[in-house]
Amino acid sequence: MTQATLRKGARTREAILDAALTEAASSGLSGLTFGRLAQAVGMSKSGLFAHFKSKEDLQLATLEEARQRYVDSVQRPTLSAPPGLPRLWARCQAWLSYAQNGVFGNGCFFSAVAVEFDNRPGAVRDTIAGLFATWIDELTQAVEQAQELGHVQPEVDARQVAFEINALMTAANAYHQLLGGHEPFARSWRAIRRRLQAVRVVGSPDLHGLCSDEQPALV
């Protein structure tokens, strides 16, 4: 197989997954069909089967594409923030911006598919559960790092703080998807800010938005 053929195949797969994400954002992963996707990308159903052998295979590939976009929107940009409380605060704001500004069209893609598959055993549900577990672990590790650097009180239960932050984020997303508007994200931002203020060590980095009443433009 030539390099040109491989590149063409990669571009076709990318176009299929882009269309799949658009479809899944409105109809859910279970609503993905080879027929609609084939029409969206202008190819035959048999052509789609050359890239994805089953609907589950397509769903899993769509989840991985969504994960990569999430990493690009939330995780990678915050790595430039100093470790500890600055990076944790940046990660919280990046998540709210990601959900509010519609990286996947409307709210958090993963929150939506989690509800869709929470009682459907199988590889798709297991993958979604793994992504959520990883996110909580990363938040917990961010709090723990802030403790190690003296930014967060050492006696605080890091996993509890991570759980509460995540709960505030997902609540904002749920309200936004049901009622619309940006108010849920603003309220979530204020609640997360108060939670981090409560565990912050006096003298730790003075962060924009966390240590003042000024709300950042992203929410």
C-alpha cells in the first residue's frame, strides 16, 4: 500500500469521525448509523465498513476522537500553568469554557453519553466509565500536587475536593443542556472558587479570579 493511499485513508477516516461526532452530539452514540454517516461524507456504506467493522467499533473510535479533542481543549492548554493550585484552577476554568463554548456543539459530550450508556453493559460503557475515572484521578492528583507544594491545606481529603469540583461541573452542564444560557457555568465557577478558597493556604499564589471578585471572561 502506497503512502498516498495511506494518507487518503487517514483523511477519509478523519472525515467520518468528524461527521460521527457531529451526529453523536445531537443524537447520541446509539443514534449513529452507517447510512446517515455515508450520506454525510459522500461515500457508500460498504466504504464505511472498510474503516469500521461494526457499530460498536465506530462508537469506540468516536469516543477516542472525542477524547483527543477534549485533551486539546482542556488538558494540554493548562500544562503551561505553574504546577499546584495555579494548574488546578486553570484546569477548572478550561473545563467550564470547554462545556460552555460548545467544543462538541452543546455542553459536555461525555456527560451526555454517560447518561446514555450508564445502564448498558459493554465495551462502550466501560470506555466511558474509564474516561470518567481518569478525569477524577487527574483532578485528585492536581489537588495532591497543590498540597505537596503548600498551596492547599495538607489535612484536606484531595479526592473529596476533586469529587465536589466534578459534581459542580456536571451540574452546570446538566442545567445548561436543559435550560440553556450561561448562568449555570457562572454559578459553577463561583461555587468552585469558594471551595478552593476554603482549602487554599494563605500565602499561596495569588491567582486571577480565585483571589479576587473578578470573574474571568471565559465564563
